[in-house]
Amino acid sequence: MSLNRYESQVRGPLVEGSKDYHQITEDICRPVEATPSKLWWVGFIISIGLLIFGVVSVTMEVMYGTGQWNLNKTIGWGWDITNFVWWVGIGHAGTLISAILLLFRQGWRTGVNRAAEAMTIFAVMCAGQFPIWHMGRVWNAFFVMPYPNTRGPLWVNFNSPLLWDVFAISTYFTVSLLFWYCGLLPDLATLRDRAKLKWRKLFYGAASFGWTGSTKHWQRHEALSLVLAGLSTPLVLSVHTIVSFDFATSVIPGWHTTIFPPYFVAGAVFSGFAMVQTLLLITRKVLGLEEYITMEHIDVMNKVIVLTGSIVGIAYLTELFIAWYSHVEYEWFAFRENRVNLSSPYGWSYYLMMGCNVLSPQIFWFKKMRRNLLVTFFMSILVNIGMWFERFVIIVTSIYRDYLPSSWSTYYTPTIWEIGFYMGTFGLFFTCYFLFSKFFPVIAIAEIKHILKRSGDNFKEQMEKDENESLEAFEHANAHH
Amino acid sequence: MAIKKFITGNFYEEAVLFPAVKKVRRAGYKVHDVYTPFPIHGLDKELGMKDTDLHIAGFIYGITGTTTAISFIGWALARDWQINFGGKPFFSLPAWIPIMFELTVLFSAVGMVLTFCWLCQLAPFVKKDHFNPRSTDDTFVMAIECTDKTNEAEAIAFLKEAGAQDVQIQSRETGWWFGRYDRETVRFGKKVAAV
């Protein structure tokens, strides 16, 4: 029985207020069962608007081709692949929180994992749009699948990182979705059994797959979660590694770097946590879940941000140092002239990236800053901007000047349709997130109940009292020896 | 499955539930199941359940994925349609590792989830009888199956003594059927039969 397991008194409680199991159900189900607020509708309508803008932009691109995006022979990957890598990166925090922290037995993941996993799924959906529509002749997109065809059959190139990406991202999406939904089953059953309205009974009845909470089912559920976490941990590392291979296996100066895989993974976790912060700070406020997503959660996530931000910083400097130290003329030119040189056309973006990703997170060495909501929110936005510019720097500054100066591009700026496409994915992301926060519990109810008697406010207090009493008794008994 | 008679008891505390499970089992009652709103570690052992073999199934699915990837890519690139990529060998294993890994994970995860759903009879529109809706909220519901030898009044008293509350006798279907939760449906339209 793990109920009396020792829990460190150094860590703050993860569930605030004196809660019991029923109160947890009430608190987390309330936003799902109440009619949506005005704020929800405003946000939802804005998201739908953005989504429509995105659909129009993509339609324009399909009609006119990728030239519609100001892409040319030199800059073949502009905003779209930047956005792709950015969204995929954001999609890494969810699985990191749910899988890696599950393996490490981190209790604090329970408050944030459900929303973070949902964020992952939506972010990967957004990411997937970019390579698909970037194909130009998108009606031939199914050519990436290895199926027997009349062209030989000519198989896809299994040696190509771009194909690895197809497999990595589709696998990642599938596994994240399964992991997320398996975790949702017990909570949907809770909603089903509480349902008063007919449509709720029908919807949650169908969605909860007939879950009853039988001990045997829970035992299998636990085994399943653990193995899925074990599988997702290397998976999450592999996905951004493979995304980095899209660049690292090429011979473009600025991309041809062995440091890319760990550097990309750290950056992905960094940007993912920033996005989790942005979303959860709003979610906890709007849905009134401050007692479940506590300062303690925000504090630890800020610690992850300062850690990964610093890893990313080391990677930037290492990359720069190696470019110089390697004496590879082209590599050094790409770094010196296209990035570090502030007066070069895109020099500003390099410094923006450095400032947002490396310098600004250092503020989180201070506990006061880590526990300041306004600072955290501002920083999370800053990191997201910085990480977008990281991908922009990598992609655009490496390719706008290639080996042949005569083909050096003029200054590349995106068109309105390219921006519209990016905005459209924000629309898709937030539309999904708003619907999720309305129809599904944003916090894993069963998992919170599971940690309540170890990390709940009232239970921790009691534990501390018991501990002191037994300490006093011990001292008393041994005082005369 | 059939409709059977059960004695159900509600427990509010884990600390009461565990000794109760022990007592009930020692007294020779047949515990049908204990329904809980969250996983309680150790309860499966207390109920005398074996460990699940789901992870072994996961391993088998995983190696199936690896084998599928390597055999298909090997066949496609080294046998069926050889393409010369910069003079590299047709059978270039290192370049296939990423896809082999991804398919291992994909097969294992999908296979395990499907197996899990199969074993626990979980699917959209699957309906099962519920002893007490509070078991998905805040209490632990123990169901004892009544057999020919069970003295009901004795069992009820015993369960109460063990700390259970609102002890009841219920007739329930033990299997599953397809149905909607917003409608009262019974499996195959069967009427409650006397046990």
C-alpha cells in the first residue's frame, strides 16, 4: 500500500485547498458542465476567423503554386518549413511531460499532462499542414506512401530524411493520440456517470468506451500507460532528431552540423514548455483551476525552461565556435556574414533569437521571477518568438546566399498568403484547444485523485504533523541514554 | 454472460478497503470486482489477481514492426527496384534505422492499445452494468457474487462489519452489449432472470 509513502516536505503541495475525491471531480468537471463564458465565445470566434483566413490562404497557394509564398530557387524553404519545425517543436512538451516525467515518477506532471498532451496533438496537426501544402501539387501527396504503383513500382526513398520525417511524425501523432485518449477514458466515464442531459449521456457514454473502473482494467491501464510512456520517451527524442536530420544530412553551410539532433531536441522541449505555460496560465485563470495548476507547477516548468534555454544557448555557441574552429570557409562565412554580422540583411534575426532564447530565460534563476505570473506569461511569449526565429535563422540565413553569389537572393519577405497560412494554423490550434477545454476535462481527474493523499494540501500538513510527533516521541524516548 | 445476483458495498477510505478485502476473501466470499475511481496500487494483489501480460504483447507487436520495416525496405530497395543513390550499397541498413524504430513504436503502441481494449471490452457504444455511479467519482465499490451457498443476510452483515456503507443486493448483467447510455437498454432484450 503506497498511501503512507514518504513525501518530501520541501516540495509544496500539488493540490491546494482541503480537497476530497468528490471535490476534485466537482472542480474539474465544472467548466465542462457549465455553459461556456463570453470570453470562451470571443476566443472561439477569433480562432474560427483565423482558421478561415488560413483556408483561404491555402486555397490561393493551391491555385497558384508555392510561388505565391515568395519562395524561389534560392529560398525554397521560407516561412512554411520554419513554421513546420516550430509547431513540431511545440508538440514535444506534451509527450515529455506525460511520458518522461511518468517514468521519472514526477508527481507534478498530473496537474498539467492532459492539457499538454492535447496541445501536442493539436501542434502536430498544425505542423503537418506545412510540408503537405508545401508539396505544391498537393493532390499527389499520397506519393509519400510506399504503395504498389504503376510507376515501376517505384518505391519511395527510404534512405531520405524527408521520408523518415513522414514516418516519425505520423507515428508520433498516432502514439500521442492513443496515449492521450487512453488517459481520458476513466475521466470521460466520470463525466458520463454525472451527466444529467440526454446528449451528454449519449456523447460521454460512447466516448468512454464503457469504462467501469474495474480493478483488473485499472491494472492493465497502468501497465499500458507505463509501456506507452517507455515507448514514447525514445519516440519524442527521435522525432525532433529526425526533423534535425532534414537539415543536418544536407551539405548546406549552416545546416551540415552533427550537433543538430540534441540541439533540436533541447530547443523543442524549451519551446514546448513555453507554449504549455502560455496555455495553462490562461486556462487556469479562465476555468478557475488555480488550486490544481499551482505556483508549484509553474515554478518547476520555469526551471525546465531555464535549463533547456541554457542548453540551447550552449548549442548556439558551440555551433559558432566549431564553424570558426573547423576552418571550413563556407561554414564560417555562413555564420560570420549571414548571422553574426548585424549589418547583414538578416543579422537582426540572429540577435533576436539570442536575446529571446538565451539571455531572457536567465531571469528564471530567481525564485521570485519563477513565481511571478506576469513575468512567466511574458517570458513564455518571448521564448515562443525566439524559438520561431531560431528556425528562421537556421533556414533562411543558410540558404539565401548559396555558393554562387550571382544567385544570392534579394531580401526575402513573406507574402500575405504565407502569413495567412501561419495564422490559419493558429486558428486550427486554438479552435481545437477551445473545443477540448469545453468538452473534455483539462486536468486528469483520476490522476489527481491518485496523488491527492500524498501531495494534497491537507494531507501534507497532516503528514508533517505526524512526522514531528514521532520525532518528538523518539527524542523523548532516547533523551536519557 | 448472464445476470447474476451481487451484494455491493461502498467504501470511502482506502485504509478501510484494504483490510475489508482481506477479510472478505478470507471468509470465503467470491469478490466479483472492486470498482475504483482511480488506480489503487496493490489492490490487484490483494484481490489475488495475476500480473498482466500486456507488456509481453507489446514486445511481440514491437518486434513485428521492426521485422516488417527491415524486410519490406530491404525487399523494395535491394531486390525489387534497385536505385543507385550516390554509389551507396543497395542494402544500406544504417539509413533504415529511423524507419525501423518508428515502425517498432507504432506497431507496439497500436497493437497494445487494441489488445487493451479487447481484453477490457472497451469500444465506442459498449455498455456495461454499473453497480454504483459513485465508483467513478469518489468511492470504492466492492461487489460480492452470490452463489448457491451464500447466505445473503450473513454476507450483508459481514460486509457492514468490514466497514462498507449502503450495502445492497443487486441483480446485474456481467457481460457487455452495444447500447446507448441515454437509453435504458438491456443485453439482447433479456429480462432479469431469477438466480
